[in-house]
Amino acid sequence: MDPVFQPVLTTIVSGDLESLRSALEAEPTLVHRRSSCSHPTLLQMVACEAENLPDAVGAAAVLVNAGASLAEPLVAAASVDARPVLLYLLERGAPLDGTTSWGPLDEALYWRHLELARVLVERGAKVRSLRAAAGLGDVDGMVGFFASGGLRPEAGPIGSPFPDTVPADRANVPQDIVNNAFVMAAQNGWSACTAELLARGAQVNACPPGFHWRGTALHGAIWRGDRPIVEWLLAHGADPAVRDGMVGGDALGWAKHHQHAALIDLLTAEEGST
């Protein structure tokens, strides 16, 4: 973060909450100020770095009591499964569904924090898109986003924690929405959802918008080291030679990069059989 935040960051990292309160009383604008680099706000820093802090919830409490905004940090907490901070922010009134079409549930599902996603749903988080239903493994929920003539409008738009991966002219394209949900289902390990979406027109080798790795469902499953889904995808036409749009890696290259030995063996054998 910007140098102006450094004295306050020092108190958070050390767990000195009294000094944190004093620093914010001396310079109250820091609780709202946005940094030009790294974490945008102090509370978002606490949410993202919670695992490395001595008292993340305590620091969050000081910042919230000083007037920090809650919505962005709630989504940030979901991105890293910082559950104690997330639950604290909800208790303090953070909006369960966020303030945009991309909320905490979407963030948790994107990063495959499935237990956290279930906690959010149990607390009442809305499943607002085909992508979210697919990420949760909810076949019936997915089906509800289809109508006799195709997708319902509520199935989209495509969202992402990386907005530059969703061109404006593709966010509401039905084929892209289905393909995006297919990748989400695959990377979260739901073969029944991938099968349902494939039957409804998903393209097994598509690189849909919305994912920072800019790859296929096979890339996503390999990233997560999910051999059953990798095998399922290969059996249903996934092409291991397709390269992602981020680093230009094929399936075997991804398995090697992520050091998934069982997948390296599987994909090497697949390569040798073609």
C-alpha cells in the first residue's frame, strides 16, 4: 500500500490494536482512503492477509468501528476463505450478496472455497446466475435458468473478479454464459453439472470469458488437481492440446507446472496414445 498507510499497517501486523485506534484517531481519513497500489483499503488488507495477522478480527473491529466500508472487504474475505473475518463483517451488517452482480458467493465459488460457499448459502446468499448454480453442483438450480427457448435472462451476465476477462460484447452471449458455467462446474469438481451443461450445448474445448487463466474446463480441472473430472473431460472430447490464453500452456504443461504427478502420468499416456 502507499507509504502514508505504513504506520497503521505496522500496528495491524504487530497486533497492537490500541496503537491502531490511536493512529486512526490521529488520522481518521485513512480508514476510507484508497491506496494506489496493493490492497485498496486497510480493511481489505486485513481481509486478504487475515491468515498472516495475529488478530485479524480484532483489527477488522477497530476499522469497522472507525467507519470502514464493508462490502468490498467482504468479497475479499471470500476470495481467501478468511471465514472469521467474513463472519464478523456479516455480523456488522455487510451485505450478504454484495452490492454488485458479483458478490461473496461468486468469489468463493471462483476460488473453489466450497465449504465457505455452503455457509453463505445457508445464511441466505442468493444463487443469482447459471454460473453460481454450476459452481455449487446444483443441477436442479442450473436447470431453473433454462427455458424452453434457451437461457433465461437471469442466467447471466458473466462476471469475474478480473473484469478485463469479460469483454462487454460477450457478457450476455448465451453460448458464452453456458460455456462459462461449464468451466465453473468442472473446476469445482461437479461431473453431473458438466454432463447436464454439455447436454445443453456447452462446448467442451471452449475458452469462455470470465477466467483469469483464459483456458478450458480441462485447464481448470488440472489447476485444481481433480483427476476424476480430468478423466471425465477427456472421455467427453476435451482436447489436451488446446493452449490457454494466459501463458500458452497445454494440458500436460499445466499438470507439470502445478506438479500434479498423477495427472502428468495420465496426460503423458494420453499423449502417447494419439
